[in-house]
Amino acid sequence: MNNPKVCIATILILSLTAPSHAVWTLVRLHPSGSNIRGSVAFGTSAANQVGVTTVADVRPHASLWSGTSGSWVDLHPFGGSIGGSEAYGVSGTSQVGSVGVPEQGTHAALWAGTAASWVDLTPGAHGVAYAVSGAHQVGMAETGSGTHASLWTGTAASLVDLNPGGATESVAFGVSGTSQVGYAATVDWAHASLWSGTSASWVDLHPAGYEWSMALAVSGPYQVGKIRVGGVFHASLWSGTAASCVDLNPAGSTESLAYGVFGTNQVGESWVGNNSKHASLWSGTAASWVDLHPPGFNTSYATSMWADSLNEYISGAGTNTMTGIEEALLWTQPLPRTVSGHVNFAGGRVLNAIEVQFREAGTLTNVGGQMIVPVDANGSYEVFAPVRRLLDLTLMPKGCLRRTIYVNTSTGDFPNADINLVPGNILPDYVIDLSDYTQVITHFNKNSSNPNWNSQDFYGIRPSDSDLNGDGVVDLTDYILVVTNFNAVGDN
């Protein structure tokens, strides 16, 4: 980390096509002040981020944020120029990392939001805590026989040695519920590893054909990390077994790593373009890769991901192009809201897809453009709302009047958005009238075997458009639909 003048935190909007359909907002967590030399965010939860800030004495200080640069809390327990500390993981009100204890070395650490809350998890021994999930912390501790993956539940006395039989060294980097991940090694191999609370539970995740592997994070049934092939690392994803390994290295990338996982998404870094490190997001395959690299930064990487009921969060860091400083970064985006319901075709043509659009409530202002939404055999549909507020949802089905319903996505998903269609609108206007009646009469008894069945007239109307129920013939059923709904008017 270099020593330039610090930029005040700003917000950037990144237009990215990501798995969650929205736009990422970049928040620069880097604290203001001329004594700040650099920062990194290693972990995030819904409300908080943790990492490291380097201050004027060029010593790292464990750091805690709550979504803004100004929220920075220095967790370093000794202050001044004594020792150093780093925070790697956060869960709820707990943070974990390491503290350099004067004349004793680096100790695994647990905090509860303040420097004074520091708990030493490895008194008298070298150790680091890399991750926390609820009441559980994982990392490594130096024992009489070497570096061993370790599991704690809040106290030094609670330490469980996870080192599997036959391994000379191991470290645990991630924890989720009752699962822990990391690596186990001998002088001959290093293998990605999965545990469930004991050394005897060890599962070897190392995939066949690769030189080296390491698991760095876990979320539910998924584990992520890195595998080495041809001397370079590739981001990797597992689901509990060595055979399940998926190589996430995107096309064109010379190297990649996956540092974090949440649900079905993975985050990390990929070396792309001019061999520059870019923050990266995946959703289970190499082809799903999304480049999160923000403008104004030479390099970037993503370290952790989380989501609550409102937003998704990705922590990381990037090197500022102007200053050369490495800055802690936070990407956020609102979770998409789902609008779902049932379409009643009311005797009209049953469609397997319908054109829809969202508009600002009570206006004609389009929000998010027009979308084609699948409809299943039962008439059920589901669509992501582009924003979270009061909206009008307009359906524009072929052969029916336009229908608009009010939906509220400001507080959550909006189910039961049922729509009753009115068939008979052959000419695409807002009323079923004489022009539609004339079309049915003109094409009465024509069917799909007619050579002009799909030929357009001057107005772009086909004989097949009068087949309102989609049975392949213009007949009495179609005539009745027009007569029944005659003079019906569609919505704006």
C-alpha cells in the first residue's frame, strides 16, 4: 500500500449485466484522513464489512465498517504503533482476524464491534481466525506438532483441532453452519478440504488431474477456492465432493481465484485484458463470469459476498489509478422483486409467453423496457421488477386488450398479480369494435391450411390474427368472442 493523499469516499454506478438483473453501486470504504495509507475489505455481512486499514505508522489495523467510509471503526486493541491487526471475517456482531501481541507474535482474535472487545483465541500461541459464522470461528493455531486447522466457539478453551490424520499442516479459511473449509497438506501435496466439526470428518476435495487445491469459503452446500493446473491457479467451485469440482476460470483469463461464495454466486478475481486483476462474479460456471472492475482503478478483486432481504453486498479492494492507494470497496445492488400471478385467457388464445412492461404508477413512463415473460401451461407467470416501488404492470397479449394492474414492490415480492384478459382485439388498438368484427367476418372459415393464412395486409394484419382462440380456424368461437366483448376498452 502506497502513501498518497486519500480520496474522499464517493459512489460510482456500474452498469453490469449480473445474475441478479440489477445495477451495482460501488461504495469506496477507504477512510478519509492524511494518515491513512491504504485499506482492504476482506469480508462482508448484511450490515458490516471488515478488513484492514494501514495508518501512518505503516502498521495494519483491523477495521470495521457499516457501509460507508465515515462509519470506519478501528478495532486495533493496542493503539499507537504497537503491534498490528487484521480482520478477515464478520457475522452478525462478531468479527475475527489476528492481532500482533507485543513480544508474543500473532494471535487469533475475536471482536464484538470495538477494539476493547478483543478476545484472544490463541493465548501463548501463534494463530489466525479467518472466518466466523454465528457462534463458530475457524482459522489456524500453532500446536506442538505444527500449523493445524482450528475451530472455536468464542473462547480459547473451545479450540477443536481439525488437522486430519496423515496431514502435516492444515488451515481452515471458511465456515458456514456446521461446515468448515480450507486445506490439508503434507510435504508432497496440498488438498482442498471440507470438515464438519472434527478432524475425523475430513473430506478431501482435491479434483483428479490438478496439481494443487485450496478451499477458501463455504456457503450452504457450496465451497469455493482455487485449483492449480499447468502452474497457474483457476477459480473453482465444489458441492461437497472432489468429483463435483467446477473450473470457473473465464475464457481469456490467464488466472483466477474465488475468495467468497453466497448462495449460488461466487466472487473473486480474474486476470484479463492486459493481464490486469479484475474483481469477478460468477453464478456456477465459467461462462457466467461478470467483470465487476470499476472505472478509476488499475486493479480490483472481490473477497466476500452476502445478501439480506433487500440488497446484495460484495466486499473487496482496488488500486486507485490516480493515487496508487489500495482502497477498500463495497459493491451493492438491490435484490430484484418478483411479481407473479395467473393469466386468465378467458377463452382466447393460450400463449406460452406475453409481452409486458413496468411503468411508473399512474403514468405512461416506462421503467425497464419491454420484456417477454414465459407463461406456463396453467397460465402462471413470474417477472422481476426493475425497481422497488409502486408500479403499473401492463400486459400486451396478442388478440386481447391491453391490461394494466397496480403492483407494489417497495416492501417485497408481489404475488397474486392475477390478470383477466379480454380477447377480441384483432387490430392492436384500445377497443374491440367494428374493425375487429369486420376482420372475423372477412376471414370466416379460413384455416391454417390456407396459403395466405400468415400473409399481412396493408395494416400488418394476418388472417391468422382472427383465430382468437388459436385452434387453427376462424369460426363461430372467434365470432362469439368479438361479439361478447364488443365495445370493451383496454387500459392505457
